[in-house]
Amino acid sequence: MSGLATRFLRARALGFAGLLLLAGGASFLLFFFEPTAYRFYPRCLFYQTTGLLCPGCGSLRALHQLLHGHIAAAFQFNALLVLSVPARFWLAVRSTRRELRGQPQRFDFHPAWLWAWLVAGILFGILRNLPSAHCAWLAPSLALGNW
């Protein structure tokens, strides 16, 4: 293997290790510092501007609850995020396996899957702003946390 290829693989491995370290640090921070109690977490600009919930609103609180093993509470904060965790986990495992084997990363999804996720996100964003959304666990109760 040439020196250039070796340096490339070493840099790639170092970048992957840095990404894992960053994800671990973010998980540590989210586990120990609840998003509703600390102000250093970002606020949703869309919610602050319009008063409407975006599809991502409640994600930090949902991830905090998931890290503590409270699936039902996480589902109340952001159902779409909780339902997407198995797919995201599968993608992370697939990507890690490819990285460890030295294979190139491939995003060979059928376009229908990408369109389905886009439509689901848009529908979730619309439905969670309806008046009855709180009853259907589409929108978090405002009593559950800081907005």
C-alpha cells in the first residue's frame, strides 16, 4: 500500500473516531443535563417565530428520555423521532461495519424511501399542530417542558 493510501486510511479512521467521540460526548451531556432545566440547549427558531411545532420540536427532550429508558415519555415529546430510532440504529450499524471493513460508504436507498420519509416528516409537522394533536401523542403537552 502506498504512503498516500495509508495516510488517507489513517485520516479516515481518525475522523470516524472523532465522530464517535463527539456522539458519545453529546449523549453524555444529554443524559446528565435535562433539556428543560438548562438554557444552553438551542431553542426552536421555527416555534419561537411562528408558535407552531416543527417536526423536530421535542427531539432533545425525547432523546433525554430515551437515554434514561423512558420510551413512553420520549414518545410523548416526539413520536416521529422514537419511531425512527430502529432505522437510524440499523443505518449506524451498517455504516460502522463498512467503516471497520475499510469499505466505502454507500447510500444506495431507493428514492421511494427518501420520499416516504419526507412525506412522513411533513405530515407529522402538520398533524402535530392540529387542536386534537395532544390527545393523539402527536404534540407534547406544553406542561411537559420548556418551549
